[in-house]
Amino acid sequence: MVKYSGKGVYGAVAVGRISVFRRQDVQVKRVKIESAEKEISRLEAAKEKAISQLQEIYEKALKEVGETNAQIFEIHMMMVEDDDYNEAITEMINSQNVNAEYAVAVTADNFAEMFASMDDSYMQARAADVRDISNRIIACMSDCSSSAAVTDEKVIICADDLAPSETVSLDKEKVLAFVTAHGSSNSHTAILARNMNIPAIIGLGEEFLSQIKDGDTAVADGFTGELIINPDDATIAAYEKKLQEDAEKKAMLQNLKGKENITLDGTKINIYANIGSIDNIGAVLLNDAGGIGLFRSEFLYLENNDYPSEEEQLKVYKRVLESMAAKKVIIRTLDIGADKQADYFQLEKEENPALGLRAIRLCLTRPEIFKTQLRALYRASVYGRLGIMFPMITSVWELEETLALCEQVKRELDADNIEYSDNIEIGIMIETPAAAVLSDKFAPMVDFFSVGTNDLTQYTLACDRQNPHIERFCDTHHEAVLRLIEMSAENAHKHGAWIGICGELAADTSLTETFLRMGIDELSVSPSFVLKVRDTVRNINLSE
Ligand code: PEP
Ligand code: MG
């Protein structure tokens, strides 16, 4: 039995087998080979394996996300078989006597560069696809056994770190827990784990990965941040008891379903849920959230290999709005950039991506992408109670330009005789100190504010939310952060706007009373925290 300690980012326990997540873009070395023939038959075996994986993924995608989204995997299968691509690889193996992995990697680079330099945006996007299929073929050559993504059993995924796009592509039904060597508690992977109700531990350090292997039994304790490998019987029994207690606590909270979010002295508050995909709606309804306070729409872009079209987006937003019936749904416009990257955006590498071209900055720089999303949102608005909010606002001119684009979209829809609701609430996220300091100027321009405490903390305290080494300095309860929230609440109310909090801090029940005393109107949390926050609210007495 060996124990490793990290930081628990979602308090739950899992007992099960380990599956080591193998990133497919493994570093490839150039190796001189003896027999080109042998190398080509290795390549053929790997391609066969890649095709059968892609077929499986295609079938799964067909069931889960529909034909349009699944088509990309059909294209991937065709690309694996593409004559030009295969000729280039075999030619290199034959003429240079190099290993197949190296030939695939170099060919992938050449093809990707060729695609990226084309004028047509569809062809440019194929650059990411050719890299993707090549990585898959290389991964099949380096390890043709199981990978974390395709195992049949529910497993504890162990990785050095997981990018949000890697996390979303895992089969959630098969993940018992996430455990990573690196990462920080405010990273999007940690947030996804919370959204998915999956125990998660981060920051266990590099060493643990070299000490574990696929199939090891382990306990992942998301409360204490401990990972116990090959636990003895007594430890397993203790954890089974803990699992039982946890289930009982959850069952007790179930009694709060249908009850009001009201303090002992009669103050009411909205408790909404945060989601990243339509797959989370079941959890929202199950946990009795009053609405959706944050739909991180960028995950729609991260799950795709190309820009989602207006029709594809409309389908998703419509489904969310219809599933929530009369309940409010606040969709945040695209917040891509920083740690949330999709290859097809082809964003330039930045020195400081968190301070770079992300969120509204990207949308205002590439208005054609933004307008496609706005059109889909306005068109979807007739199917429910929609709120739209804009991320990373810092200056009044940004909001003015954004609102002007909304007006332009409305005019275009009018011209096409396309219906949209005239009752859409418009809001901004308060996630930069600038937005909080200027909240008196922003409040008259919008219906609501939603405080993104994850970024507000990052930018106020100058603490990179991705950096695990500065967690100690990244104090989410810092007085400066709390004062900015309070200032925003005062300014919102002065101008008739309402204010919510949708960052992770909204679920921190040690601050619920503080937020209520500031006059916060809505707390939006991961679905699994809704009832816990309700329980806390119902035990607060603001008249004391
Ligand atoms: C935040 O910054 O608090 C927030 C809710 O947005 P995200 O975590 O997606 O950046
Ligand atoms: Mg944010």
C-alpha cells in the first residue's frame, strides 16, 4: 500500500482500478531501422487499430451527439486511408530507413502545414484533423493495448495533466475519478470534474506516475486529496464506510428538493447551476436548480473539430432552453483562449495567454465567429427564457461594440423575417478588476452582472489560476476580491440591475452569509452543490 498526497478538488471518494491516460501526441524519436518491410507492416497494423477505434468513436458519437457531429470521425477514417498521405509515409520509410512513427509524425507536420496555408477555412481546419489521426496512429504503434479513453471498465484516470479538450473527450460514463500530477484547483479540468460529480485530485507530483500501472487497485479520496495504491483490506473497508456515509448525506439533501432558497429571516435568493454541455441538464434538473446561471458555450467549440455552424449551435441552445422550460438559462458567449484552446482557431502562441486574445477580445477581433453565435442565440431565444452574458469585459467601449453587434444581428434577423424574443436579459461577467471598478458605468447598460470569481481572483491577485505552485497566494477569500464583489453589488442595485456569482466561490458555503449580506441575488454552482448551498441558506439568519 502506497499513499500519495495532492489536493482534492471535488469532495467524493472512488475505489477502483487505475487507467493511465496516455496522451496521443507522444514525443517521437527518429530511429534507423533494419527492415522497411517490417516497419510498413507495423504501420498497417496501427492503421487498422486506428480505424477500428475511430469506428467505435463514430458509433458512440452518432448516439450521443447526432450525425452532423459524428461525421468528423468518418472523415478521419477516410484520412487514415488517404493515398497521398500513405504514399508520403511509406516513401519516407523506404527511402530513409526511418521508423514508422517518425515518418508519420513528419508527414503529419508537412500535411498540416500545407492545409494551414490554404485560403479556404474548411481546408485550414483539416490541419488539426491530420495531426489528430497521425497522433492516433503513432499512439497505436507505441502502445496497442488499452488507452484510458477506450477501456470498458469504470476507472480512475491518472495523468500528468488534462487539458479541457482532453477531459471533454473522455467517456464520462467510464470515469470513476481524475487524478493528475499537475493542475490547479481553479483550472477548467477541475471545474469539469466538479460539474461531472467526479472525485478529483490534482498536484500529486511527477513521481506518482512512474510508480503506478494500469490495473492497480486504488482509492481516490477527493476530500483529503489522497491517492492510495493497492490499499489493504482494512483501508478498503474504511473507505466503503465513507462511501456509504457520503451517500447518506446526499440522500438527506434530497429532502430539500422543492424547498425554497430562503433564510430563517425570510431573505430569498436564486440558486442556479453551471453547465458546460447539454449532457449536464439531467444533473441540473435532478438537483432542483432554479435555472442555469452559466452555460459555458465554449465547450461546444472545444468538442468540435471545426467551428460549429449557426444551425448546430441553434440546435443545442434550443434544446437547453426547452429542457429548462420556463426556467432562466444564461448562456455565456464564447470564452475561448488561455487554457481553452481549439486547434482550428489557429490562435498564435502567446507569452501570457491569460492576458491575451481570449473571450470577448477574440470575439470582437473575429466578429464573423461572434455573429454566428449571436444569431444562433437570438434565434434560440423564442424557445425559453434566455439571458446572454459576455465574458472578460474590461472597458466600456468593448460592451458598446458588443451591444452594437447584437443590434446588427437583430436587424439582420428582422430583414430575414426570423423571429427572436424581445425579452432577452443581457449581462456581463465581472471577472476583471476593471469591470468591478467601473461597475457603476456598466450597470446602466445591462440587466445583470455575474461575478466570475475564478478569473476575478486571478486578475486581482495577479495569480495564474493554472499555476499549482502559487495556490497559497491565490486566496479566494482575499479582502480585495470580496470588496470588488461588494462594490459591484452596490452599483448593480443602484442602477436596477441584479447580480449573481457564477465562479467556484459561489459554492463555498463559508461565504454564503457574506454574499447574502452583500445583497447577491443569485448563486450559480455546479449542479451537485445546489442542495448543499440551499441547506446553508436555509440555516442563515441575517437579522442576527
Ligand atoms: C470565472 O472566471 O469565475 C468563470 C465562471 O469563468 P471560467 O471559470 O469559465 O473562466
Ligand atoms: Mg472566467
